[in-house]
Amino acid sequence: MSERDIDQQLVERAQQGDKHAFELLVSKYQRKLGRLLSRFIRDAGEVEDVTQEAFIKAYRALPSFRGDSAFYTWLYRIGINTAKNYLASMGRRAPTSTNYDSEEAEAFDDSEQLRDLNTPENVLMSKQIAQSVNQSMDRLPEELKAAIMLREIEGMSYEDIAKIMDCPIGTVRSRIFRAREAIAEQLRPLLDISKEKRW
């Protein structure tokens, strides 16, 4: 039985009034949805609030869920819309940040080799690249930012992104392409790459 089938069974049970079934869906997707929303909202407390609000909206809208798309696709759409509405109500645009966990390097068996790469020059260059990418993403229109984040950070398929963003796959491909081009344009001077070179 696929994940989608399991989710569908839980949804059907929740639609029949089984609150425990919906609780199972919440525990399954709460961290994943929170991680997605943290790309739009920086403050962890706000992310938690918006995630909770998204689940409340999903619960209220559950009777209208027909299963045309996977439950998580439907939930992500609700989550992204909730985050956008929250940011609009606060008069803010969605920021992005990249946090590096240096402790992860310690867990590798080859951590000595990883540490050798952490020369001051490489660390500085990595920070500059990350900062440039984050600034570029901050300047992207919401549709481009959402598309590139769902693809590159969440690893979702074009089909799922199209369902979440409620647009054709061609539009998703175009948005991702435009987002990549905008980010690449900011990275070119930093990486000393000519405009003629394709990424």
C-alpha cells in the first residue's frame, strides 16, 4: 500500500469523524510542513503558529477534499496560502535563510577530509554564495520563490508543484527556470562566470 493510499484511508476516516485519523496525518506532516513554511517565515514561533493554522484550515476543509491530488499536495497548498496571507497581514515579504549545521560534519567517518575543505577562504566563499542566494530569493516574486523552493528544497515533482500552486506544469517549469536565472545572475560575478555560459 502506497503512502498516498494510507493517507487517503486516514482522510476518509477523518471525514467520517475519526479525530485520531486526522491526528495521525498531523503527526506525519507537521515537521515537513513546518520546514517548508520556515523558508517563508523566519521566526520559529510564527512558523509553529502558521503551521497550526494551516492544519486547522485543512481540518475544516477536509469534507471538500476529494482525493484528486495527494493529501500532502493539498495540505502544502493550504500551508503556502496560509503563510502568504500571514505575511501579507503583517505587511512583510517572505524572507529565506540557510542554516548550516557544522555538527553534521562531525558525524561523518570521513570528517577529517571535510574539515580540510573548511579553509578560511572556502568558508568565506560559501557564506558569500549562501548570502547571495538568500538575497536573490528574497527579491523573487512569491510565485517564483514558492516554485523554486518546492522543487529544490522540498524535492517535489513538477506535477505536485503544479497541483500545490494550482497552475499548469508548463507554468511551473517557467517559474523555476526564471527563478534559477535570477539567482544565477546574482552569482555570476561572485563565481566569475561569463554571461554566455549556461548553468
